[in-house]
Amino acid sequence: MTVTASERRRALFLGSMGGGLEFYDFVIYASFASQIGKTFFPDEAPAARLLAAFAIFAVGYLVRPLGGILFSHFGDRHGRKAMLRVSIAGMAGATFLIAFMPGYASWGISATVLLVVLRMVQGLCLGGEIPGAMTLITETMPKRRGLACGFLFMIINVGMLAAQAVQWAITHLMSETAVLSYGWRIGFFVGGLVAIAGFFLRARLSESPAFAEMEAHAHKVPLAALFRDNGRAVWLGLFITGLGAATVPLLYLYMNSYLTDFLKYDPDQVATAVLVGIVLFSLPMPVAGLISDFVGIKVPAFIASLILAVAAIPAYVWMHQGVSELLPAMIVISLIAAFAWGVGPVLLTAIFPTDVRYTGVAFVYNIGFAIVGGLTPLTATFIIQQTGFMLAPGFLLALFAGLATVAIFLSNVLPSGKTGRD
């Protein structure tokens, strides 16, 4: 099956849209958690409202592994394209309903229950979105699969930056009362618009050539075939995913709280350093992927993850030298992390054969991010509070980078078109 250059570009762009939307949704909900809490839990104390809002936020991410299993089951049986349209349609509907649904004052407990249901729908859809995009674009661009995955994850981080920009504009251009009344809904409205556009544009996607070749021999239960024939790849994939799942929260999502609460650094300087770090973490990813297309995936992935494992603790020691050292430390560690995780996603797609690729990537990616991504900030905070050991985040980052380095060394990169039946 011949794939034209325009079909490759279309797959790369449209496949990346949902990934960017995922991180947009992640940040926009967290940014307006206070207003969401007041809208749907008005009778609770402020701390309880915020806790309830984040509990609902967590529910959406806890169901992601289930969504990954569900979407990948049909994706490995009936095709990647259809599942990517369904996932972005679900995200569009749920996000739009959150933007417009009445709060507790109008609907009572029904509004709260509906918010939980909509967050679960988002979580289910997001569980299939990024693994599906990774699978489709790497199978459509097998000779440039590193570049394709690097671009996808750059766009994912652009979604995080876009959410920060929308949140900043809303809070700076509107009064506090207006933000509480309807301003926070604008952020979800914007996300819904992007998702709806993506749904219609994805009608132009072509099916993955690799899937088209093996469709007649698809497994009835891909998950069973995954564990039966690819158990070793599953374990290695979980440890490889742990690299990205530890890097993103520890260096960016958790860093603001860590530096301001524990080191008492100036919030504005911290925000600037983290923003610069996110940009420098994002932009080199396509370059890292492109390098792997020319020299092979394992060598650059191994070297970069090893460097990150070695550099993580010294980087945190550097940050502790004072707020003036924060920006240069973030620049260095972010560039290292970009090349370490920039090759990680394409490696995940390369260790599973075509017939269970979507299922394998969805399982390890969602489980890895749910467990490691969800627990590393909590673990770091617990260690600091219990022992006073302020370098705990650096040690956790070094630990997961080291485990990923070993997993990369032990992994087996498959030819792009290989199936488990070959």
C-alpha cells in the first residue's frame, strides 16, 4: 500500500491534535480547580471544595488505562483511524458539556454527578488518544517514525503551553467575579472547539498501511495476544514509560509547588524558569526523533536516558544554590530530558509488533503515567515532609531514568511492519 507525502503530513498533523488537547485539558482543569469547586461544591469549606475538584480531576485520569484497553482492542481489530475519530468526538462532547452545564445552584447534586461522568468520558477517550496517534503516525511514516513521534510529543507540550496562555488571559482580562461566573468555562469552550475541528478534519485521515496489510489476520482479543506473546516487551515498556512519566510531573507540573513551598523561591522567577524549561523540553523532541531515524532508536535513547540519570541529582543540587541559579539549571536539565524522552515514545511503538502495537502502547503508556506520573509528586512530598530530605525529587528522577536506561538496553527494536505472526 503506497502512502503519498500529503497523507503522511495529514497523519502527522491530525494525529498530533488530540495529544495537544490532552495536556491542554490537564492544565486548564487544574488551573481553574478553585472556580470549579465553588461551582459544583458551593456548600463545602474552601479546602474541601478544592479537594473535591481535584478528586474529580483524578477520576478522569484513573480511568485512562481502561480507555486505553477499550480503544486499543477495537483499534487492533478494526483500524486506527476510526478509533481516533471516536476518541476526539468523545473529548469534544464532554468538554463542551462541561463548558455549558449548570452548576450546583441550578441542578443540585445532579450537576456534580454529571461532572464526574463527563470527566470519566474524557479519561476514557484520552486513554486511547495518544497511543492511537503514536501507532497511526509511526505506521504511516515508518522511515521517519522517530521524527513523527518527536513531533507528536512536542505538540503535546504545546497544548500545555496553550492552556497556560488561555488561563493567563482569562485571569488577567476578567474580574475575579467574572472568572467564577463564566470565565473558567471559556477555557473548556476553546478546548471543545479544537476537538470538534479535529473530529471533522480526521475524516480525511487514511488508514495505517501496516494495519491494512494485517487486518484480515487481526486477533479477536488483542490484549490476550499481547500478554501471551509479548510479556517481556510489556515489562520493558512500562519501565521506558516511567522515564517520561517521572520527568514531566517532577520537572514541570510539580516544580512550581516544590520551589515556592519548600525552597521559598519567588513565584514569578519560578514561573519564568519553569516556562522556559517546558519550551526547551518540547522544541528539541523532533530533532531527537530525527536522529534516531538515521542512527537507530536504541543508541540515542540509551545514551540520553543514561545522561539524565547521572545529571538529575546534580541539577537539583544546582537549583538549591539560590533562585539566581534556577534558570540555568532548568535550561540544562530540560535539554537533557528532551533528548531522553524525545526518543522514548517511538521506542514504545517499536518494541511491539503490528498486530498488538496499539494495545501494547496503550497499556504501558497509560499504566505507566497513571502510576508513576500520579505518585512521584506525592512520594517526593511525603519524603520531604517525613525526613526533610529536599533532594527527593532529584533522586526519584534519577531512579526512573536509570530503570529506563536498563530497559532500553534490554529492549528489542522490531522492523516497522513486523507482526506477531511473522
